[in-house]
Amino acid sequence: MTTADVEAAEAAECSRSSLLEEEQLLDLLNTVVQTEGRSAADLHHAFACIVTRYQEQPQLLDSLLQRLLDPLGSLLDGLIRQGDAVPHLSTLVGLSRWIWTLATVRGRRTVSRFLPNNTQCLEPVVALLETLQTRGPAGFHDTCMDHLWEAECVLLLWLSHLVLVPFDLASLDSRLGDGERAALAPLAASILRLCQTHLSSPSRAREMAAEVLGRCVTRPDMAAALEEIVTWAETRLAGLGTDACEAGFLVPGILLALAATLRHGDRARLGATALRLLPLAQRAQQATQGGALARRLSMKLMQRIGLVLLPPAGDVAKEPGLMHGSAIEDVLDALLTGLGDKDTVVRWSAAKGVGRVAGGLPHALARQVAASVAEAAFGHAGADAAWHGGCLALAELARRRLLDPREAGATLRTLRAALRYDLRRGPCSVGAHVRDAAAYVAWALARAWTPAELGAVVGELGPPLITLACLDREVNCRRAGAAAFQELVGRLGEWPHGIDILTAADYFTVSSRVNAYRCVAVQVATFPGYFLPLASHLLHVKLRHWEKALRELASLALADLSRVDADWLAGTALPTLLPLTESADLESRHGAVGGVAELVAALPREALTPFHADLAQILPRIDAAKLNRGKGGEVMRTALCRLAATISQAGVPLSATQAACMQATLLDCLRCAAPDAQTMAVAALGSYALASGAGPDLAQRLLASLRGGATAAERRGAARGLAVLPPGQVPAGALLAATQALAATADPASGVEADVDVRSAAVAALADLAGACVAAQSAPALTLCALGLGAALAALGDYTVDNRGDVGSWAREAALRALPGMLRCRAGLGGPDCKDGGDAIRGDGEDGAVFERRDCHGDAASGPRAMERFAFECVAAACKQGVERIGRVRRAARDALRELADGELLPHSAAPAIRAAVAHAVDAADLAAADEDAAELASLARLLSVKALAPAVLAGLVHSVGGRDAQVAAAAADALAGACCEAGAASARAVGGAFLRLWDAEAGGAQGRISPESGAPCGAPEASVSGSANKARRAHVQRLAGVPLLASAEVLLARTPLAGDDAFQLGLLERLRVEVARRGADLPRLQAAAALLGALGSGEACAQPARRLLWAMLGSRFPAVRRSAAEYLYLTLLSSPDEAEDGMEAEEQALELLGERNWAGPAGEVADLAVQVAALLKLQDA
């Protein structure tokens, strides 16, 4: 499934319109009811999987909520009323988990309304909670004890509903006699003790206990309990010691309980309590125990205190005076201090508290609060936390219409500063949270103020928000800016081009940073009033940003704006950037050079004429000041190379000194080890050579670097640089020498180059050079194509391995990407029309590689037969790589085959089969990732039926079957076996013959090129491409030695029609004799040989010879090999047909020796045992 499919599925999940699984949920519920709750625990997972899908739209559960909770509540009620629910604890926990899952998704308040509210349940629930608390999870032995906390949460949730009973709790307490009274009933005391204990719990039970406590102590008959709880809270908070673990859970629990008390209680009765709790909340805000959670809850408690002390909202206008003015001032001071807290959750809580408390004040005082927020939060530019908290507070005040519209100008000035807030700290910056909160302020202002109240300043909000939406670094800020602008357009009436801008800059289009910068910003800039803010922000802010990638993107975006107003960029932006190219600040200097480079490429040539002198002097001045050296040198190199490229393309005149400086800069960047700088230098070198005519000199320099470069990076850069030189500027001799040097470098068997990165670059360079020569019709194009194809095919034999793994795969991948293009170039040259001339040359290049070249009208280099041979070599190589073990190499081979098929470049003899296999492979790539390997390998393995390609495909499959990746090895084995079985017995025998020839080639018996006519090895190569291919093939065949061949032979013998082919089995046996006689030290290889002999010994054609070889391996010096040989010899005897009575008795004795003796023991004992086994099985006379 692709990423788009996953996103579509998630979107479908989030856009449900009804409850789709109603029947499934009811079926699960009926099963639970029928078993009286005993199956609840087992079915909870299925229930939770369905319910949790509705977390984004929980209201869809409302239609089914009562039908679910009524039976569950009845079952829970029945368990509680049994008196002792402990024996049924598993059922209780299972039912509780169902209810808690619903409470988590739909909300605790909603779910609690459907729980039983019978007053007779109050005492049993309290008693059960006391039992669970007394014994604890360790006191029960059951598989559900890991979820006991969920049962406690559900019981406390139920209790929070039951304590609202409108009767005196003493009248419900069975422990009080008739007429007996007490200040605090035993039932109430039990509830308080339970809640106090659970307030230190780390689970959700702490929140539920705080809710129960808040509702309980605010009852009219619990005045004594309220006093007791407040005293207990003061004592516990004052007496906390150094136990950080206890304080971390208890302090938040106490603050939660006190906040719940003030929320549920009567304002008139809680005034004195609130004043008493104010010092406690202030101490909690300053304390270190409890961390951010405790500070957040102290803000929550503080705002609850303020709301209790304030008059009701309707009485504010009637009574403008405040009874507790000093206390309210302390509350606001604490909340304003919390706006600058280091944790976001604390700042959020403080901001909400400021809004709520200010909402209870008279309007004049509320506006003073807004002024205090601005003074406290925005007074220091370096306090990013205070700016964030201040923006949140302003947004909360704006939502409640507590900001004075007459101060809209000052508010908007603060808002614009917050929308641009970005404070540099070390190697990065902070401020994304401030900009996000500033967008929230704009959103709130748009909802709170009318156009008349905002007046003329309403238009000042649009450009800053659009700048944030299009050009911010963070995706959440861009989306927040787009959402705020949408609110402005929708609520503040007519907005010029508002709908069009919203269409361009919506939530989705600004999600991609590149799209926002290069597409959305350009589209918005076409509307009046938006070009200058966007261009100025890019010029003065983003081109000096701390992130290199963002500076590069900003330079591209600034150049894209030339389509809107090129005059402003030429008259303002370019003069601003030119002096900054010599700035001492690295970020400013790099951004300026990058911006100038892109503007030079985007602006018309006539607009650049006044700046020719300044542009030509940028590189010499930077080089003279050594600003491209040392710290930041690698950062500057990419920008300087891009500037050199655009200056060359724009035709800026250069003096000899300036041209020499540019050439030296590019050559220096070519030697750089950084891939980005080298890639940019390669791109600039071609433009510079074309503009300056320095191709011959550059060719000589690069050729010298390729042959004798001190570092691998220098040689790699030289190889890539040779490919981009204009062919028309390089003499034919130099071009041929460069091609020969590149071909020798790309060949892993030549020994010229040891670095695989350089070889990969040489292969890619040959492809580019051949394409350029063919396009320019320059001599000697035909020889270059032949050398390039030979080098690419040679690179396909690069199996270099170092501590990084199979690094030769990089060269093979580069060769696969180069093959189609070079073959297309070769096909475009034709035969008789080539421009190579008629000289027959056979020369030895000074790089040590031998290159053969014949008359272009001969068979070796031109004509239909030569093209058929070239195509066959390429297809065979790509097919072999297409079934090997590395996934990216297989994908590159599949792409190469697809391109060859689409370009009509396939050999005619194999074209239909290859096209069908490639089409199937492309379809297989769309499957799930877990099945992609098997599908790809199986599709290309069908080419075993093509006689000409079978050896190459077989070699690749053998390599995969013997690889270390178990998943790929299994998939390759399945593909090999499936292709042989699908093709039939005759094709399987042909595969078996090819496999034996491959084995012989590995042993050095048959070296040669694969003939496209017969698929068998043939004589010496006829052209240079074939000679290079032979070197590659020999290098690859050596990699097949040992385990890959043995493992593949076992697959062919056990899972294909070759299991009944006596000739194939005898051929394997003869080769295994040589393998066993080697007596090497490769243990996996010897154990694989024993496994293959075991498979041969189970048949009839060569059972006895195979057993004799296994018996010979019993004398190995390696215990592991002896053990494997004994095991497989034992299995062959078990699978042998019944013999005469005397023979059966001997075999039983041999089986006993093989199965019960220690074959990994001392060599002397094992030798005696081997002699006994040989005598019993008559192996010595065999």
C-alpha cells in the first residue's frame, strides 16, 4: 500500500458519518451478557479496536451508548451487590475495561451519566474500593491484575456520580444506628480516606479521586469534611520531605482536588476557603516538587481562586467595586508570572486563567489587564517564553472581546513583531511557537472585532499573515498563518482578492515548504500589495537565515519573483546583495552569493549590464579575502559554483585574471570531498568551458587528475568533469585518451582505480560523454560508444566488499543507469555513416588496459549483427542484476530493462519474452513491500526459458540463493524452483546443464563469453565490449564459489524436475568429489556440501557414492563438519529402500552409531567409529 493509500484510508477513518460497526459491537455485548461478564476480558481487545476508531468523532457513539452501558452497568451492579466481589475479580476487571474504554473515547462525564444511580450501590462501591486498596495488586493472583487500575478508575467514576445523591450521607450509612448522628459519618470518612490515598497514585485514578473529593466535600452536609481536607492539604504540602517520587505524584493530586473543590462548590460558601488556599497556590507555583504538571495545576488552582473571589458575571456591571481586590491582584500577578514559565503547558494554563479572571472584572479593569500582559510579556525581546505566553493571553482576551479597539494600532504592532519573531541561539533559532501563537491572536481578533472597530488598520493584518503562510520555515506556522488569513477574509467583510489568495494559499498547498516558497508565494505576489512584503522578507530575513537549505530555497524563490516584478529585483534586490557577498557573517555572505547567482540566471541580460563589473569581481574578491577557505568554506563552495555557472550563462565579460580565478575555483571544488560542492562544480564547469573556450586546457588538467590524482575525491571529480566538457572544443585525440582513461578507471579488473566511488563516477561520465559526442556528431563517436559500453559491462562485475558492505553495488547501479543511454547512442550512430575513419588500431593505453578497435564498416563495431551483440550483452547483464540480492540494484535493472523495451533496443530474438517479464516486474513492484522481493524475482526468473539469457539469469539467482539475506535467499530459491517447474522438464534439463557449466566456470574450466545464439560459452571476444564483459564475468563467477552454488544445487535437486534426472545428479556428484577433496577451511561451504550429498544420497542414481563421500567427511578435522556429515548420512540411511535381512541389520547398527555417538568428540575416537560405519555399510569397497 502506498503512502497516498494510507493517507486516504486515514482520511476516510476521520470522516465517518455514522457508526458502521454497530452490529459487531452489539454481538460482542450479547456474548458478554450471555456469559454474565466472564468473557469481557477476552473480548475487550476486539471491542477496543472498534471503539478507538472514533476518537476523532466520538459523538457517533452516542446513538449506541445507552444500549452498551446499560447492560454493562447492570452486570457491574450485580457483582457489587453480591457482597464479596473478590472471587469474581476477573469479571469485574473485564467489565471495567469495557466501560473505561468508552469513557476514554467519549468522555468521562458523558459515560458517568449512564452508570446505575441507585443509592444502594454507594456502600458496596466504597467497600470494594477499600478492599482493593487494602490488598493491592500483589494481593491477587490473576491474569487481569495488570489492569486493576482500570477497575479502580471505573469505580471512582461511578462513585463521583453516586456522591451527588440528594440525601444526607448519614442517612445512607448502615453503620449508624437509628437516630444516631455524627459530625462526619463513617461512610463519608471512608470516602475521604479513599480519595486521599488515591491522590498519590500515578494512574488515572488520581484524577478520578480528585473529582470524587471535589464533589463530596462541597455537599451541604460536608462542611466539616471541607475544613478537614483543606487542613490536610496544607499539612501535607508543608511537610513534604526529600522524597521526590512521592511529591511528584502527591502534589499534583492535591492541587487537582483543591481545584475540583473550587469548581464544584458554591461561590458564596467558598470565599474564605479560597483566601486560605491562595498562599498555598503561590507556594506550589514556586516549588520544585511535581515539575511542570504541578506548576500547571497551580495555575489552574489560582484561576479557580480568582473566579470564586469575583462576583458572578451578571453582577459586575451592578457592583463595579471588588470585595477582594488585593487577593485578585495577587492572583493576576501569579498568572502573569506563569505566562513566562519555561513549559508550554504552564503558559497555556496561565493564559486561560488570565482570560477567565479578566472576564469577571469590570471592562476598565479588564483592559488594564491587557496592558499589563503587554508590559510583562513583550518588554524583553530575548524572552521567547514570555512572548509565547503573552500571545496566548492576548488571544484569550481577544476571544472574550476584552481588548480595547481603540488600542488596535498598538495591538497590531505587537502582533506584527510576534509574527516575525525569530531569535538566534547558537547554531539555530527559537520562535516558531511565538509565531504560531501570534497567528492564533490574529485568528481571535478576526472573530472578536468588526471591520468598523478595526478601521483602517484591518488591511495591515493581511501581508504579515500571508508572509507567514508562504515563507515560514515550520509547517505548523505556515498552516496557522493560512488559517488566520482565512478567518480574516471570512469575517471582516470585503477583502481585496481574498478568495483568490485563499484558493492559492490554503492548508494543503502551504504544507510543502518547496511548494509554498516557489509556487504559492509567486502566485500570491501577483496580487496588489503582496509582492513587496514577500520579496522584502526573502531579501532581508530568509537569505540570512541560519539554515543553509532554507537560504538556498529563498534564493530560488526570490528569483522566481522576477516573473512578477523584475525591475524591483534589478533595482533594489541586486544592489542590496552585492555588498553582502563580502560580509564577515557566513550566513549573510552565503545567502547573498546564492541570491545573486539565482537573480543573474532569472533577470534579463539587459538588466544585468550595469552590474557586469561588480559581478565579475565577486569571485576574485572572495578568493583574495580567503572567504571560501576555513570555517564555512564547504558552505560557500556550492554557492560560488552556482554563481560561476550563471555568470557564464549570462555572458558576463571576464578578464583573463577573472577567468583564471573562476577556473581555479571550479577545479578546486572538483577536488572537494563534499558531494554537493562537487556536483555543483561539475554543473558549472560545462557552462564555463562553453563560454570561455577553455575546453582543451581543462581536458588536459582533468585527464592528469584522473590518472594521478592524490585523493579519490580528486579523481572522482576529474571523471565527472571530463563528461561535461563540450566535445567540439576537445581534439579527437584528447577525447579518445580521456575515454580510454575513463574506461580503464571504470573496469574493476584493470587495477587502475581502487576507489569504488571513482569507478562509479567514471561509468556515469562515460555515458554522458558518449551522449554528448553523438549529439555533436564528433569523432570518434563510434569508438567512444563501444568503450563506454564495455566499461559499463565491466562495472557490472564490480563486487568490491569492505567494512561498509557490498560497495561494488554502487558501480553496478551506475552502470545499469548508463547502459540504456549508451546503447541508444550506439543505435543512433548506425553503421556505414560513422565518422571514425577507416584506421584499424590496436593500441595499449598507458593506463594498462587494452582496447581493440576495428574498421567501423566491419562486423566488430558496426552493422546489424554488432548492434544485436551489443543489445544482447546489455540485456543479459541487466537480467542478471535484476535477480540479484540487493533491492536497489534490482530496481535499477528493472528500470534499465523497461527503458530498453520501450526504446525498441532489445535483441529481436528475446524481445517478446523480455517485454512480458518487465511488464510483470513493474506490476509486481506495486504490491506490498513484504511480497515485492518474491514477485520481482519470480517475474524475471521466467527468463530462464529464453535460451540465450538463461546462463545470465541463472548466475544472478545463484548469487541471491547463497546470499546472507534470508528473506531474499528464500524468495530467490522459490523463484528458481518455480521457473524450472513452470517451464517443464526439457527446459529444466537445459537449466541443469547451464548450472553445471556455471560450476565448471567457477572452477576455472570454461571461461568465455555467452553467445547470443546458443547460450553456451564461446571463444575469444570479437570486440572491446566483449573483452571487458569477460573480465566482469570472471570477477563475478569467482563470487559464486562455495555456498551459493551448493545451496542452489540443493534447490534444483529437491524442488524441480531435475530430482529425477540421473545425468544431472551424476554431474553434481562428480563436482562434489572435487569439492570434498579440497579439504578447505570454509565451514559453511563444507556443511553445504554435506547437505547436498545428503540430498543425492536419498535418491537411487548415486546413493552409494554419495554415502561414501559423506563417510569421507566423517574424517574432517572440524567437529561441526563431522557432526553434519553424520547427520546427513543418518538421514540417507533412513530414506533408503528396504534391503535383505542381513543388510537391514547392518544398517540398524550403523544408524545406532551415527545417531547415538558424539561425532564432535576427539579425532581418535571418531576415526574408530568411522571405520566401523564403513565396515557395516561396505563403503570402503564401494
